[in-house]
Amino acid sequence: MKINLFGLPLSKMTEEFVSRGQTKFRAKQIFQWIYQKRVLDFEAMTDVSKAFRAELSRDFCLDLPKVFTRQDSEDGTVKLLLELEDGAKVETVLMPYSYGNAVCVSSQVGCNMGCAFCASGLLKRDRNLTPAEMVGEVMAINAILAETNQTVTHIDVMGTGEPFDNFDNVMDFLDIANEPFGLAIGARHITVSTCGLVPGIKKYGLDKRQFNLALSLHAPNDEIRREIMPVARAYPIDELLDALAEYQENGGRRVTLEYIMLRGLNDTKEACDELASAIKRHKVFALVNLIPYNEVKEKPYRRSDRDQVRFFADRLQKQGINATIRKEFGSDIDAACGQLRVKMKKKEGEQDA
Ligand code: SAH
């Protein structure tokens, strides 16, 4: 089996090449060819000796996922369904913000967390994504952006999957993303979103890397949280918020608390006040990001009225909690997490039947 170079952070590639008698700088050169010049043909890498080019072709490859379908929204959102080597499919979304181009990266094929409102969970996790496959998601979006001389500037690991259930691969991927000779994305422009695996949050907090953290909270108390997120049975809110406070003591910056607004369930005045007091009680430095729910046909939940979302945000602000309302992207395409993949799987199922 050839090793896919897209899966190796600079440190690991350097180690690999040095063990083959190359200089320490060889990996940097290769990084520049593949990520900066986007040259994927070993033979074209003219500053590498002929002998090592032959060795590269023999033992390594530069494989990227194939674009299986592409949906373009009127607002500039692009949603790709990528096909991986084993035929598995994952979604990647480009979200053009005013401040830059963010990619929402999937970290697993399917997801096991089973959140009641989420389309991804309709299909169980098949496997973890490799670092090369996650790099491939960003490369696929970069290829589209290259047409207009742009590149990806922000990465959110917020697509399908639970990143802390695939910790090491996600970190290798983000090292490649953050590497100046690699995808060259600043640590502050990288965010990992977790459904709340406390051991993962602790590990992330102790790590030397300086990426951002987002937590999908979605509820002000355990009762509501358990109803919509099975993970809440393992980790109560008090434990979660304490883990966030501890993360911040270890040097972590402001965390984003994601909060999907579900009509009549977690969007009431009482829920708002309970949320504000929990954040204050645990002394978490947080930005609450209220997310308009993207309704999923197979699920019973409904999105909150726009006025209610505004009211909730204002009421949090009045209690001294920073709150924003997430901009919606691609509402005219299958934008909700996992929707495109579910639709495709169903089609495949129909064909198989
Ligand atoms: N497992 C991680 C990352 C993937 S989910 C996590 O839970 O954070 C990314 C975000 O999208 C989460 O906040 C998730 O709750 C939210 N989400 C899932 N389905 C959604 C939907 N239909 N509409 C809006 N947000 C959704």
C-alpha cells in the first residue's frame, strides 16, 4: 500500500523522509509543491532528485476524494458530496462570509452521537475519516475557490461526525491545515465543535495547539438536553461547563456555545434565563451562537420564529451574555448537516432495492 502524502503533517513527513536518507528540508519542499503550487505530479517537482522522485512514485501517492455531486446556492454556498476511495460519501460545505471563506469539514462517515434533531445521525457512523480525507475536503473547496483566485481562510470541524470521537486524525489534519507551508490557515481561524465529550474537551485543553472550541449545548438544563442529545446522559451540563472553565484556565480562549433554537422546547424565556445563569455560575467566557434550526423532514422538531430568536438573543445580552444569531447559508439547497448524504443514500437504497 502506498502512503498518501496528504495525510502526513510536516513533522511526520519529515521523519519519514529523513528515515529514507533525505535532508530535513525535503518535506517542506514537498509541502510547498502540493499545497502552495498545487502540483501533484512527482515528476514535475524539479528541485527533488530524480532518484527520490522515483522513490516517491513507488512508495507514495497524492490521492484526493472525487467530487460526486455539487450544489450551488444563490448566496454563494457550495455543498459538495465527496466520494472516498472505498465508495463512502461525505459532505463538505463552503460558506462565504464577509470575513473569509469558511469550510465546514466532516470528521466521520456518519455519526454515532444520535442527536434527535440531526440528519447525520439518521445514518450511523461507518468509520472515522483519515487525515488525508479531511485534507481532501479542504483541497476540493480550494480547487473551486482557485477559479476566482481565492482560498479557504477558515476551517470549522462542524460537519458530519464527532471530532473528539476521532481525536488523533482530526489533530493531524488540523496540523496540516495550520502549517504555513501547508494549507496555511491561522490557529485562530480553526474551530472544532463537539457535542460534549468531556474527556475530549480536557485533552484538547491540555494540548499545546491554539485552535478554537465550540460546544453544541442546545439546552439550558439536563432534562431538555437528555431529551435531544444522548451524550447528555454520560456528561451532565455542570460537568461540561466546568470542563470549559478548566479549558479556559489552561489558556483556552472564549468558547462558542452553539444553541439550536427549537420551537417550544428550548426557546422560552425560562430557558433563556436558565442558560444565562448556568453560564455565569460556572464562570465560562462564552459567546452563545443561536442557530436557526434547519428542519429535517424525518424529525419532529420545528424552528423557532425569527422574533423569538431575536428576543432570546436580546434577553441574553441584557443579562451580560454575548449572543449572536447564526447567519444561514444555502437554505435553497440541502444545507442541513447530513441532508445531502442522507438523500443520496436513500437514492442508492432505492436503486439497490
Ligand atoms: N458533533 C459535533 C460537530 C458536528 S454537528 C457537534 O455536535 O458539535 C455541527 C453543529 O450542527 C452542531 O451544533 C449540531 O448540533 C448542529 N446541527 C445538526 N443538525 C442541525 C440542523 N438540522 N439544523 C441546524 N443545526 C444543526
